[in-house]
Amino acid sequence: MKQVSSILLFIFAWSALFAQLSVSNRGALISIKYGGFISVHGDYQSTQNGLVDNTDSIFLYGDWINDGGNTGFNPSVGGTVILFDAEQHISGTDVTHFGRLDLRGTDVKYGDLDVVVDETLLLNDREFSLDTNTVTVTNPALTAVTNIGDGYVSSLNNGGLARVTNSTGEYWYPVGSNVGTFRYRPMMITPSQANAWVYKVRMANVNPTFEGFDTQVRQPTICVVNENYYHRVFSQGTGSGNPASLRFYYDDIADGAFENILHWQNIPQWEDVGTVSNIIGTPFSTLEVTDWDDFSTPAFALGNVSEPFDILGLDEFCLGDTISFTVLEEFLGYQFYNGEQLLQDSILNTYTASNLLSGDSIWAIGIDSTCIAYGSGPVLTAFPVPVPDAGEDTTVYFGADVLLVGNGGVDYEWSPDSVLACGFCQATLANVFEDTEFLLTVGNEYGCRAVDTVWIYTSAEIDPREVLNIPNAITPNGDGVNDNWNIRNLHLYPNNEIIILNRWGGEMYRQGPYNRNWDGTFNGTPSPAGTYYYLIKLNNIGQVLSGPLTVIR
């Protein structure tokens, strides 16, 4: 303490000659050790390569002025400088390397040139205003920068708070601004690698447009860019870069609800950084992007990006089907695309098409007043449709049964079914009394369906042999199959008569109208097997049909 006291006597004696300064070393070495301190109730100025060898504390109530042509302190020793009064400045022609810089008292502390802190920057509850300058904390310890409440670093242009890092821990950047509306919006930077690196942060308390980052120049999907403030984040070091997680703190009540982080890049323009984590809290909410490595430009802003939306519509259908695609979200306009082809651009939220193919992909753009949103659907699958065949148009006698046979699918449906023996069979009998168009609907294994038609016309001018189905043999053996001579469609000629003759022309059976009951007998006695002959008299049309009839026993 004797050494300190003698030096102080010299300083105060010297400063009496120069009343505008409280303390000046004037090239001398000031040594403060062993629990000692000095309290300077005025300015401190270093000149003529003077140094402070300080392991303890300097309480300063005026400005710190370094014109000494050096760093101001013996850098291997450190010590604390406490700015203890109202408005105070760190100035001079040379950058001072403080050990511990402790901001207290009242009002704002100013860095009129760059400032370096080699151990700890204690902001407490004070604003440290640097203009366009930078305060750099070279100690890579996570606790090398502290604040109480909302003590912060404010700056302009490319100034800010820089910190040397060497770990993957969380580095705190208490930054804010009192220009215009007061805002304290800190950041946390977490390096992804434990390399020696420097990150610098400034909170710019202005519309980004005013500093060259036009909020209207942005990706179309960006709906909102925060126009109240933004951050400049710098990455400085050797090598290609050092990725880091960037966590932005914001007040979702005062600032608005943000969901995205934006970066000024590429074209350049504001672009979404991608996936972020969002935590809503009090007093701050946070947005964080991990492993960010693009610091080509320093501007980052909070914003909102449009959410992708779903398109409602079938993704599997049958070729030729008419398909509608609908966007439920409300926009001022809608554009529908198939791949790169614009299909529709209108205020309609629905697009309808019937010519889509497998592999097509329908997507849409929703257009709003400030941004656009994208919606996409799956790749489409179009199943083939069956090729139905209902047969050839034909003409039959009035009331005749006609066989309808369909082809081309795995299931069938005929209509009208009121005159059909089976409406869902591939083959069915139709009893037709008038010209009728039959519709055949055929389905395939994919559930696709198609329709074919066939006309069945009726006429009284048809040869009876084309109408009647006349069997040429019976087998009257009592098995219930073909025991009787059954002439199909004979009912179409109700005034009929049947005569059966043996080979010598003798009459064996006569009936009119015939009721399908001859069983190969004569007067109740079975006739021998052999060939007989029939006469079918169609009296209502004046025709007689004849032919052989074999009895097989």
C-alpha cells in the first residue's frame, strides 16, 4: 500500500496543475495490488505509453481516456474498472483492453471507440452504447458476459457485442437499443463445434429496409417480416466457418406472434431458414435454428411463413373419371398445376378435370395479399376401365326369349331387369314384347365400370324356325331330363297343333294346342326307340313345320 499511496500523491499533485483531468499517468506505471483500489472522481487519461498494473479495482466517476499508445493495462494482470457515475465514456485514440469492466451507477455508458474486455463484462442494469464500435470479450468462458435485468449492449451499423468462443456451450448476448422505442432483445449462440471462434451480435432497432434489407424483397411464401427491428449476426474466424444454433428472444405480446426466422441471402432476399423450435414464455419467447452456417450476410429477422395446405381430392380413380380438387383454406386467388403446367388461375378454390393420367401430380398455390402458400397432393393413380361387350343387336319374334351374353369384366349388371331372368348374371334370358335397349354395366378388378348397349328388336315377320327351339330327340327314361318333347317359344303361336307320325306315316299322337307332354308313347304304351316325324301346325300364321324326331331308350 505504500507504493500505491506514493503514486497517488504524485497523480493528485500532477492533476492540480491540469485541473481539467482528475488523474493522468503521463507515461508512468500505476500499480494497484494487494487489495488496494483507487477512486477517481473525474476523468482518467493515459498518455505517453503509460500503463496500469492492476489486480484490484479502479472506481471511476468520469471518463476513461486512453491516448497512451498502448492497451492501457498490463494484459497479463487484469483487474477491475468500475464505471460508477452517470453518463460516462470510454474514449481516446487507443483501444483499451480491460480485465473486468463493471458498469454501475446511472445513465448510459458509452464506447466512443472499440473496447476489449479480457476477463468479464458486467453490464448489470446499464446500457453500453457503442455507436458503430464493437466491444469484444476475449475470455471464452460462458460466464464472461453477465447482466442483471435488462443491462445490454447497443450499437449501430456493424457494431455490437463480440465474444470469443471455444466450446459448445451457450453464449449469452444481451443486446438491445434505446433508439426510438426501447427494446431489449437478447440472443443465445451455441456453437456446434468446440473451435476457437468469434461471433458478434447487434440488435438493430429499425425497420430492416432502412439499412438495406428491404422487407418487401422476400420469398413469396414469407407473409410477414418484422419491421420493428432485426439482428445482425457475424461469424468471424479462420477456416470455412463454424455452425451454431441461433436463439432469438422476443416479446410475443409487444412484437407480435412470430413462427419463423428469416435470413437475408442468395438473390439477395429474405428467405426462411427452415425448421425452427418455438418456445412461448414470459417475459420472452424464443425461436431457434440449429447448426446454422450461412453468415454470408449478417441480417436475421423474425417473420411468418405461410403454412403448406392440403388439397382434397381422389388420388386413385378410373381413367376418364371427372375428379375435383379443392383447397379449403381461404385465399384471394388460386392456381392449380399439373407438374409444371398451369391448369387454372382464378378465384375458384376447386379445379375439375376428366383427362388425368397415372403419374400426374396436382398441386396448388394460394395467393394472398402479402404472400402465397403451397399445397400439394399425392402422385395420381389412374386405373384402366373395362371394355364391355353386350353382343350384337338382333331381332326376335314378339314375346320370344332371347339370350343376352356380356363380356369384358368380372361383374355384370343388366337393365331394364323387369324382363330378365337374372339382372346380375353374365348371361341371362330376356323375354321381349317390344323393341328394347338393354344396358350392360361391366366392372373390373379395380372397381372401374363402363357401359355398353344392345338393341333387341321385335317383329312378326320372322321365320318360325328362328323363333322356335325344336329338339330333334327325347330320352324318355324317367330321369327327369329330356323325358318330354319341349318346344321352346311355341307359346308365341297359341293356335298350334302337333302331330307325331311313325316311319310309315301312321299317326301316333295329336294335340292342339300342345302342352309339352308327349313322352314317346302311343296310347299310353312306350314306343320303340327309333326315328319318328313331327308336324307343327302354326294355324295363326298358316305355316306347317316338319322334321325328324328320334326316341332314344
